[in-house]
Amino acid sequence: MNPFQDKVVIITGSSKGIGKSLAEKLAQRGTKVVLNGRDETALKQVAIQFQSRGYTVSTVCADVSQLEDCRLVLETALKTYGHVDYLINNAGSNMQGKIEDVQPDALRLIMDVNYMGALYLTRLALPELKARKGGVLFISSVAGIHGLPMHGLYSSAKMALRALVEALRAETSGSGLYVGLAYVGLTQNEPGKTIYDINGNPIPKIDTKGFKLQPIPQVAEGLIHMMEQRRFIRVFTFLGKLTNILNRISPTFVQFMLTQAYKKRGY
Ligand SMILES: NC(=O)c1ccc[n+]([C@@H]2O[C@H](COP(=O)([O-])OP(=O)(O)OC[C@H]3O[C@@H](n4cnc5c(N)ncnc54)[C@H](OP(=O)(O)O)[C@@H]3O)[C@@H](O)[C@H]2O)c1
């Protein structure tokens, strides 16, 4: 049985990367997908590409870090399809730099998109998702397992999702709502991917050297599988699983290893 046939799924940040791949794979399963991102041109291009393949997709250009934009996402999805079954909080961005160096004006940026964006839309969509006995999946990162030097703001935002998800899962227990949290590992980046610098300006994302990167379609497939099985938590990649286990046994050891690794890289 295909649990996603004819379901309506909102995927935030689906104009590229993991979100786009998720959208494609779900649309192939007969899902009606609401695509989202801030770049209207990029979003439209993806929609045209998908529609030419016969997929049912629509677009909402919106910045999920803004509450009113999140209202627009939900309202448009409801207006277009009449209901919403699943929400995938995928939109996210990283910032590279020491906490000490981040400009005060840029301190909120990463929390606003990765955490507040997920919270706003989840809160707004919750009554609908519960009524449909659908679900909400949060895309975290292995950086959310233990505070990562040079990515402290990103780690914090992804770690905060854990508390949100645990509370939400307890509060909605017995309602039929699925709540999941995915710790995605190091993934191959789509060309042109950007992150933020310490001033809050976009800069090209350079692939992390010396580590095996999981291909984007593999990550998307893993996320769908996780939702199909209604799994609460899934940690991706060998390195992610290892970090998770070590952190449970000895966070001090993980802290030591990370400190050494970052010193070795000259930070
Ligand atoms: N790639 C990795 O190695 C990796 C590892 C662990 C976790 N993750 C997580 O996986 C998710 C997807 O990552 P990715 O690598 O696929 O990223 P990506 O290639 O940079 O794509 C990010 C998507 O989010 C959208 N977006 C960014 N800010 C947004 C905002 N404020 N409102 C609405 N849309 C926004 C982008 O479109 P616009 O820029 O046009 O808005 C784009 O569609 C993120 O949550 C990320 O933290 C990624």
C-alpha cells in the first residue's frame, strides 16, 4: 500500500536540495505537493519541470521565518487542494563562524529559519494535520546532536527542534498524528547552495572535505521510508549514528574529539 497516494504534503524549502528531491519522490508516489522557497523564479522553474512530468504540484513563495508568510503557505495549500495531510519542515540554512565573531544583528537569522519557521507552520497547521490524522516531519541535522564548533547557531537551532518535537509528540499522543525528527548527516550539496557568513550575507557552501557525503536522492528516500514507517527518530549516515551513540555514552568525549578536530583545521 502506498500511504502517500492522493495525500497533500507541504514541503518547506523545496526549490532545491533535499526538499526538491523529497517533492519529486513524493509526487512520483501520487502525492499532491506544495512547493515552497523564497526565490519565486527558482520555485516556478521546479514546478514547470515537475508538471511537465505529470506531477501534481503547486507553489507558495514565502519566507518561513515570518509568521504571516507561514499563514500564506497554509492558506494557499488549503485553497488549492482543500486539505493538508503532511507537513515537512525542511527549510533550513547554516552559518559558518565562531559565536564570538557573529555580528549581533545576524544572531537571530539561523534560529528564525530552522526553528521558528518550523514552529510557526507546525502550530498553524496542527489542527488540520490532526484532523486528517496526517503528520509532521522535522528535518534536523547531526549537528543537532552535540554543539558543533564554527556552526554553533545552526547546532542550537537544530537541537532546539528536539525539545519541540518531544513535547509535541507527547501532547498529540493518541490523536493519530505522526510526529518525526530526522537527523540528516553530511549530504552532497546541490551546486550553488549557499549558507550565511558572520554578517548574515549568503556565501557559497563548500563541501566538507574528508567525509563521505550521502547523495541527496538517498536522503530523500530515507526520509520517506521513515514517514511510511511512522518512525519517531532516525539518524542518518554512519558518522551520525556513531556521534549519537558516543554522545549518549560520553558527551565529554565527543566534545574533546570535536575540539581536537577543529583545532587541527586551524580554527
Ligand atoms: N545538506 C546537508 O548536508 C544537510 C545536513 C544535515 C541537515 N540538513 C538539513 O536539510 C534541510 C535541507 O538542506 P539542503 O542541503 O537541501 O539545503 P539547500 O540546498 O540550501 O536548500 C534549502 C531550501 O530551503 C529554502 N529556504 C531557505 N531559507 C528559507 C526560508 N527562510 N523560507 C523558505 N524557504 C527557505 C531554499 O530556497 P530559497 O533560498 O529560495 O528560499 C531551498 O529551497 C535543511 O533543514 C538542512 O539544515 C542538510
